[in-house]
Amino acid sequence: MGYPRIPLADCVPDLVATSRGDLPATLVITGGRLVNVVSGEILENMSVGIREGRIAYVGKDVSHMIGEDTRVIDAGGRYMAPGLLDGHCHIESTQLTATEFARAVLPLGTTGGFFDAHEIANVFGLKGIRLMLDELRATPLAGYMQVASCVPAAGAAIETTGSEIGPKEVAEAFTWGADVIALGEVMNFPGVVYGDAKMLGEIQATLRAGRQVDGHFTWPSGDWRLPVYAAAGVTGDHECVTADDVIERVRLGMYAKMRRGSAWHDVAETIKAHTERGLDPRRMMLVTDDRSSESLRDEGHMDFVLRHAIAQGVKPVTAFQMATINTAERFGVARDIGAIVPGACADIILLEGALADVNVVMTIASGAVVAENGVMTAELPPFRYPEEVLSSVHLKERPQAEDFIIRTPLEYGTVKARVIGVIENHVETEERMRELQAEGGRLRLTEELCKIAVLERHKATGGKAVGLVDGIGFREPAAIAMTVAHDCHNLLVIGNDDELMAEAANAVADANGGVAVITRRGRTLFPLAIAGLLSAEPFETAAAQSAAISRALAEAGCGLNYAFMTLSLLALSVIPALRISDKGLVRITPEDGIRLVPLFCEAEDAAAAEAV
């Protein structure tokens, strides 16, 4: 069964005839409490008539539209709300294919989203984006694709990626259809501010195509360069972590996206821009950004984010607006989605109990009932990925324990080293300095630190960097390796034992991608053979394997909330303050932008002295 979303212009004659009663509706819903996100009201005893995939009529009585073959659903006083929209989401962060993602979120009330596939784009470029788009089109979701803007995120001088996307590729992607909706988050915000030709060219190609530009600006509140960034045409940003961040963006005409992912807990602070500071919420959106399959199973998707926002003091109807009409208006598609109004696509959810509970009991997508009582009722066709995508881990040679030795600038004595400091439930890190001991030209690892390494895996260059990370918490010899390493997705390895780090790296390589946790007691593997990012298994299996990784990390002493997701971002080269790529440590500051820095401060001092 297909779920076509026919353009409104092609539906007008039938919709008008159905609304008059001359053609029967294919589906009607009667006797519901309509959550009108346009007016901000709850309307009692309302009914909706649907012809094929669009809403023909909204009113008290739809009896004139009921024919012999019309399916009638009695809402029985339950709430009827528009299907939930995720205004910023990376499907790859769930480790699910688009089909399995749809299976996971449709029963939870999510009927559409704006998806930035820059993870698979960093591995396979436009081909990866097109594969995910084609798969999305076969699902009931109103799936809108964004063209990845930062492939690579910070440029070839900083990191190695599997592909590259520039202005020419961006322009080409916008020819694929109207559901290619925007330029994905422009993470190289320093490049935009300081006039990088590639970044400005991508933005210009987007604007010329009449599409939107999404942002990613992480310099702190009050920075004078945010208006510069906005002047380039960036009109939405999800990197808000404080109420001031939200207020600044809204005042500049941007949409502020408030994020509650698995490990990014920003809504509680950012929502205060509305609940405490009184800002009009019409340019505020609720989004997930990154949620694992495990957290989809255990917590939910946009339904969870809504409940969380309501718990912070947001009125229920306002929260629904932030996850429906506001999002649709931000991307210019409010005629089609985001509200239960005549002419719109028939994406409707029925909710039981109090509206604040967001208890979804039925999901209708594109005019068809696809889920009831938390279970999919629609069958989704399988999608086949080409062999090239199933074999994407290319190392120059098998990792050995010796690859993770850190050589020191001194044979013996004290050395000062930069350390990546993990902050739980936040995407940013800290640059921490530690005085450590050199023994025979090698670094002696202290108990609280782990090594962190990135091995290039796209072109078999042999590129590699090894650094230090604080905040992992391993209480025993342990290592984790993963090809999910935002955004270039090289092979990331973290551990406190060189032998186990090599074993974990090889386990992931042998599986053609995935996540492996290795301790002296055993190994836990989560295979991700599709581009090294996605599981080929059903949602339920992937969620169980993701949970097994979480348990293995916790048993080794890593108590971070959704630790795997937090760790997977330690190679993301455009978020402050300190990261690591296959080319070395990457520091991001407002003063210097993005640049490589040495692990040991002695080496930096020596280079500075030589330059003088």
C-alpha cells in the first residue's frame, strides 16, 4: 500500500465535491475535541471528513459526506490533534533505517519531520541523501529532507570525510522535488560569518531555489556575530541552551528550536524564554535533534518532548503549536501539514485522557489509519540498500595496541596536556589542562582519564590521532569503538587499555561498522552495516542492541546518561570547546574559530618560540 501525498492543486475538484457531499469521503472522524492549533482553542464535538489523503471538511456535522464505503471513526470525545512534526531530526542518530524509524514513531503520534541526513552524507554524499529520501517517500511520514551543508563539517584541513558537498551539489539536490525543503544546519558558522566562499555559495544556491536555511550557532549569548549569521539568510537554529539564546534568535526573526534529545536536555532552560520571560511562542519549536532507538522505545519521540515541555509550565495547546503549526510555518508548508484544516493533508492523531498526557491511541497519516494503541497496523515495504553502502569501513591496516600509545615530548618528567572534558547531557565539551607523567617517552595514563582516538575509515589513508578524555568513568579496563562518530564518522575509539582498544576497533571493522564495548569479561556488539551508521534489523532488535551497549558501558563504570550518544559527538569538530578528528585535536573558540592544536602544551610553546 502506498501513501501518496498528492499536491493540493491536483485535489481541488474532488475536495470541493466531497465537501459539498457530491462525492463520499473515504474516512470521517466524528465527535472529537479538536485541538485547533491555528486559533489556540479546544473545539468541542467536532468532526472531520477526508477524501483520499486530504481533509475536505471540518465542522460539527459530516453526515452529508458519508457513503457506503466511507470508514467512520467515532472519536468518542477524545482529543483530535494534528500529527506531530519534528522540526530538526537526524534519523541516523536512531541507528534505524527510515522505514524502521517510521515504524517506531508513527504509533507515538509523529506524522512528519524535517530530516537532516548529514550523517550518511558524510559517508556517501548526495547518493546517501537520495537513498534516505527515496526510502522516506515509501513510508506514511510527511518526510522532508534537508541537504547537508557541512560535508565535511569543518573542512578537509581539519578532518577527512567520505564525500564532499558544495554549492553545485546543493543546487542539484533541490531539483529532486519539493520535499527537499531546506539547507541542513550550517555548522560551519565561523565560515559563514567570515565569508567562506563554499558556505556562502551553498546558502545562495538554497535561497535561489526558494528554500530555507537552517542554522547551528554555538557561540554564547550576546555574541555580536549572531546578527551577521542571520544576515546570510539563516532563519532557524537548534543550538539554543539558555533562555537568552532563544530570545536573541527570535528577536532577529529566526525560529528558535528547543531540543530534547536522548542526551541533550535543553528544553527546561530554553522554554523559560516563554514561561518566565513572556516571549511570544509563535517562533519557538520543539525538536529532538538526536534520539537513540533505545530512548524511542523507553521514552518516546515528539510525544515525550511535548509532555516534558508541558511539565515545565507550557500550556498544552501552546506546546502542541510548538510541535505542529509553528514547525510547518517555519518551513513554508503550513498549507499541507501542521493543522486540522480543510485542504491540509490528513495527518491526525487521537489522544485519550488529559491533553497534557499526550497519550496517542490512533495515528492517521495521509488519510490512512497506520497505528492504533501503540502498534503499527500498516505494513511498510522493505527498502534495499546497495552493496557499496553495506561495506563502507576501509582501514589501511588492522589496528594494533601500539597504535594507541601516546608519545611524550619528554622522556621523563611532568608534561602538560589538553584533555577533552565531557559534560553530561550537553553537546559542548570543555578544554581541560592536566599535568601528567612521561615515562620512557610514553604518557602514563591516570585513573580518571581515557585515551580517545580517531582512525580514518573512508579512504584507507592511515590517518590517525590519539588524545585524552575526562569524564568517561571506566572503573576497569574497558574500551568502546564506533563508526558513529559525528560528523565525519571515522572510527572513534575510547578506552583505558591499549589492547582492548585495538580489539574493539577490529570488532567494529570486521562487522562493517557499528559499536563494540570490550572488557576483560567479554564483548558487546551492535552491528551497523548500512554506511556504518544504521542497523539492518527491525526497530525492536536495534533498540535492544542499543540498550545492551548502554548496559555494557554502565557495567564498566560509565554512568553518563545515554552514554553512547554523548561519546559519539566527541569527534564533532564544530562544537566548542575541544574535539578530535583523524588529523588531531580540534579547538573551537570565538577568538580563533576552528583550528588544530597539539595535545601537549610543550609542543605548542616550542612551535611558538621557533616562529618568533
